Amino acid sequence: MSTHPAHAMDPAFVPPEGTMFAEVGVYTTQPARRPFTYAVPPGMALAPGMAVFVPFGPRIVQGIVLRLSERSEVEAVRPISAVMDPEPLLDPARIALAEWMAEEYLAPLWECVACFLPAGFGQKPVTMVSPVDVPPLLPVYPKDRAILQYIAAHGRVTLDELRKAVGQVSLTTLQRLQQEGHLTVTQGLARPTGRPKFERRVALTVEPAAARAEAERLLAERPRSVEGRVLLRLAEEPDLPLGAVRALGATPGHLERLAERGFIRAYDRRVERDPVAAVRGGSRPPPVLSAEQAAAADTAWRERVTLLHGVTGSGKTEVYLDLVGRALAAGGGAIVLVPEISLTPQAIRRFGERFGDELAVFHSRLSTGELYDQWFRVERGEARLVLGSRSAVFAPVRKLELVVLDEEHEWSYKQSDPVPRYHARDVALKLGELTGARVVLGSATPDVVTYHRAETGQIARVELATRLAPAEDGSVTEGALPSVQVVDMREELRAGNRSMFSRALRQAVREALVAGEQAILFVNRRGSARFVLCRDCGFLPLCPSCEVAMSLDAEATIHAMLRCHHCGRTKRLEERCPNCDSLRYRPFGVGTQRVEAEARAVFRGARVARWDSDTARTRDAHERMVAALEAGKIDIVVGTQLLAKGLDLERLTVVGVVDADVGLSLPDYRAAERTYQLLSQVAGRAGRRDRPGRVYIQTYEPEAPPIVAAAEHDYRGFYESEIAHRRRAGYPPFSRIARLVYRHHDEAAGLEEASRVARELRVLRDAAGRAEPEILGPTRPFIPRVRGELRWQILLRGRAPGTLIGQVRLGERWQVDIDPASLL
């Protein structure tokens, strides 16, 4: 962080001698990466991490105190208005981590601070409009008349509500109507969306026997006495929800009379919204670890950061469970991250069975209220184990002993939008550094950067090389990795097979169906039909400068053009393959819907389901799909990357990768790595019990290194090939990449602004006498238009590209992404 914070100026206020000062992260629409300085009023008890109200311009807004000091660098600062809560919401480690995120990811400080706060905590500043004296003869101006009619009918409303009802309303118009005495305009804060939930209840205040006696007396006098029925019911159950009492016919008058006579009292009780109550109460004894697992757990507990590299099905989760048990036994807490919501049902069940009430869950499918209650359970120390997706890394776990990232290679750990665009792995590593917690990064296919850190001794590494196969009696035996067959789709074409399923895959699926087993048909949907591939020789056009795939230019109108979306190089698309002169050199790609339809046609009678982002939109969609698969209600599941992550199904024996080439062709330096990881991970879903697994990878490029390595279960071979390419081309881990994306509806204006920023970056770099970072662009990205707006991108590649970006003026239409997960 800068040592020169911005200041909340007010010349009318000069703090007296001896005043304390606070640096505050402020909830403002201004994208400030630094705190603002305020004076602490005399007598106000304040500590770092506390939430406060502070003046900001004409408004009062929220803030979090980051630090206190005895000196201010300017004389005139404004005082803090009030303390929101006497208990700090952030500890020193989380404050330091929020400031590190703002600096590391060039993100607004408040957005980084807000990551650590309870869900729905932020109160957005709002403008309120209230009627004062609406004239009987309304103005002749239509807009004035509409405004006054609306507030006369609805009373005090927000400016957003008013604009939604009557159209655009300027502050100038409101100020004029205020001066005329018709309305008032005030500034306030919206009600927080996250808050406790209370239930109104009715409790008996006398002994049940006394209530029963009085009930019998009342009913004897009046057999339909509501008060008698209420007392009789409460005699059986002395504390009931108000709704249950009202169901007996009780009105507020009935209850008031019983309360006045001293029989009952009404009160509010806080209700905890618990999304995992059903899996709690477990205390399943831990299994005996294999010698390999026990050695891995011992090493991970001894080291500060460990890469747990284990083949699919090697029992990494049991190692995590063992480490969590050690952390809790030491009196501390743990955070376990999984990359996808789709994995949480199975993970919640396993961790819930082992640790019961210690478990809290954080992920985006929970409601704001559920997340709010989970946050406070953890903050109070009632739950010491947090399980969730990437945002769970911010949970307020006390005395943090352990952070685990399962499938640490997954790109979903990187937040692309909104800001801050953080990577949960790097945040976890920094959190471990600040708290002293151990960090375990687990994967069968580690990120190349992570593996390189282990190779160079920056972190420890342990291997789980043996696949384990749980039997029905609970015992565990050594299992076998699935057999993998690479199917050359060029040969299928030559043999006359024009189907999207090879002959070998069709036969294997039919055999699985006869045996009552299940199959996966995997589609890499991240690609589209905008890349070109030769069906005869597998040729894929590469940019000679960037060594990434060139793709069809979506904006080319006269001639089909290929474009590199890194450096902007273009060339005309040939009609024939430049490598073999084939005419089958054309766009490629299929989607899940087409594969699903084909599967229903080819495998008649099979129960086929599709699992992708379109079919998994509802809150419980993942849980229902996993439950159906586990119950054997689905024979064939067609899906995307969701299928490659963590599924452990007893009957699943056949995996077919329909289009292995799609990932390889994407214009991204990580294309080979992502292809290898996806193929290896989805292959690992097959044969995880005592039934052998078979995998069929369909490709037009059977010689491609990622495909060969995945077929041979050879991570080391893939890594050595990929790290040599990265070293030669200067990609991470030998550099860092920053991506700037500008969006605008007007092409000329967008290009002009993108060119201005690229020019300024080059001038600043050259003026400093530096050779790096390399600055590429501006050019149009692989996805050139999003939500109707055109996009331009600039890539910076070097050791610390973010330091240069911080010196350039960027408007709100710019997006800055440090270490982006994708360059598409």
C-alpha cells in the first residue's frame, strides 16, 4: 500500500492537539485503491477492523477502520460520524490481505475489504425523494407532473425507484422542484440485504399443569374458547411459533389478554438459516490411511506449503480429512476449497459425516441470509471448518491452521468479474503467510506454475502414485487407472464413418449399457466453430510470433481471415490445407445439445441426460443430477467441464471425449495445459471401483503432446514438454501477464482510446529505460463483442506488469486483469 493515503478534506474542521487518526476503507463508487484519513472524535473507542459511518462528500457512508495513528499528513480532515459495531469484523491478517489484494490486482480497496465482510453487509448510498406540498393544479411540464403524481401516490421513494417509474430524472429537476417547495431530496443508506432472521414465538409463563387447568375451566364455560385452546396446546408444547398459535384461531386481542393475565409472553427468537443441517451430527470414524497417504499427510502437516500430486482416485480427500482433523485437534480451524459448486454435495457429505457441527459452507448458490448466518457461525467460533468455492477463502476462521485447495489447477479459482479479479490460490498462499497456516494444493494434474514452484524448491511436493478402489464392504484395495484409447478420427472418415461417435466408442457404450453400467460423453464446450482444422492431417494454423492457434476473424466480411488475438497478426484463410493440400480444411466444433440428440438416436432406449451450464441453473440442479447418477437413474450423461471435476460414481466405466481438439485450438498459451488437464480429469472418472474403466479420446491430432501424455497418464512427460515451450516463448512461470480490456459501442472511439493507453504504456516503459514488459496490442480479442459492446485488449508480459499499469489513467470502461485465467 502507498504510505500517502487519500484524505477526506473539510477546511472547516481542524482537529485539536492530541487527536487520533484513522485510515478507513470507504464504501464509495470512486475506485480508490487507498484508504481515506479521518479524525477520531474524543471519547470514541475505536480499533482496527471496526465498521464505522464516515462523511464522504455530501453523504454519510460505511467504512472499515484499517489502522490508527497519532499523526495525519494534512491538517484538515473530517471526523468519523459513528461506530456501527463495537466488535471488529476484520482481524489484522485480513486487513493486511485486503490491502495486498488492492495492490496486487489493481482493485478498489473497498471491494477487496468487502470480500471479508458478512454477505449483504454493505449499505449502498441512496438518494431519497419525499413529497412536501403537491399542488392541486399540477405543472404543465409532463416530467414535473409525472414526478409529483408518483411521489404523491407512493410517498418517500428512492431516486432509482422514481426513475424506474417515470423515466430519466435529473438532479437539476429535483432541486428545482425542491426550491419550489414541492418535495425534498435527501441522502441516505439503503437497508442492508444481509441481516439476522427472527421468528415471533409464544411461550408459556406458568407451569403446564396450571395452564391446563385454566384451559379446562375456560373450555367448560365456553367450549369454543380460543384462549382455552391456546392454553391447552401450550400445556403440551410450552413454546410455539406465532403461526402455530394463530392457526388455532388466536387474534392479537386473545394473546394480549392471556399476556395481561400472566399466562404467556410473546418474543422474537433468532433463527439460523443452515443449508447443511441435514448432513450434520456425523462423527464417522476416520479410516486407516495407507502408508503412502499417511506419509503425505505427515509431510503436509510439517511443511508450510505443499503440492499434493496424486493420480485420480488415489485418496487425496482422505489426506485432506486427516489434515483437517489435526487442525481441529490443535484447537484451530481449517478452510477447504473446491473449484465448482457441482462438487459441494459430495464434499459436504464426506466432511459433514466426519466433522458434524464443526462444518460451515460458503458458495454462491446459498441465499444472502444463509451466507450471513454461516459467516457469523464461523466468526463466533461455533464452526471451525469451512468448505466452499473460491470465496470461502475469505471466511473469518479463528486460529487458522490449514487451507486446502482441491483441484488447485482449476481456472474457476480465478474470479474474472466483478472486481477484485483475484485468484483464490494466490490469496490462500498470502493468507497462509500472514496467519502461519499450512496450505495444501492438491491435484492429479497440477498447474504448470505450481509444479514449477515445487521443482525449484519454493514449495514442498508429495506424490500419491497408487489408485485406490473402495470395495462394498468398506475395505480398500489397489486399483488400476483406466485404459485409454486415442481414436484417430481421420481414419474414421476414411472408413466411411461420418458420425460424431467412433466405432470403438459406440461399441464400448453399448457394452456398458448391457452390463448395467454408466457412460460419460464429454464435450469441450469452451471452444466454438471459429477455429480451423484439417480433417485429413490434423493441421492447425499457429501464429509464428505467439505460438498460439489463430482463429477465424468474426469481423472479416469479404475474405475469410485468420487472426492472432494476442498480437493482431492476420492472414487470409486458404481454401486447402497448407500442410497436405486437403479440401477438408474448415471450421470445427460441436455443442452438448447436438451430442445429446445424437446419443439418443444412436443408443435407443438408454436414459440420456445433459449436464452443462444451461441445465444446471437452479439452486439444487447439481445435487439432483449427482443423486440421479448415484441412484443409477441415468445411463449416459452428456456434459462439459462439470463432468471432469470430482465425480466419484460406482457404475461409471466408460468415458468418451467427443472433441478433444477443441481445447487445443483455442488462442491461449494455456491451451495445451487445459487440454491435458481436462482429458486426464475426465478420464479419471472411469473405473473408480472394482470395475475396469475405459476411455476413448477422439481426435484429428493424435500426435499432439497433451493427448499423448493424457493417454499414457504421464503428467511428468507433459510438464517437461510444456515448460520447455513456456521458457522458449516467455510465458508464465517465466513472466507474468496482465490483460487490459476496453469496451465501447463505437468502433472508432474504442480503437482511439485503446490506442491511447497502449501508446502511454510504451512511452512510460521506454522513458524508464526498461525493456519489459512487452506490450501487445491493442487488438480484438477472440470474443470481440460482449453484451452488444465491442472489445479491444492490450496484453503486458513481464516480471511485474501491474506496476506500469498503475501509472496510466484508465476510465470505467477499462478492465484490468492481473494473471488472467483466459486470454479469450
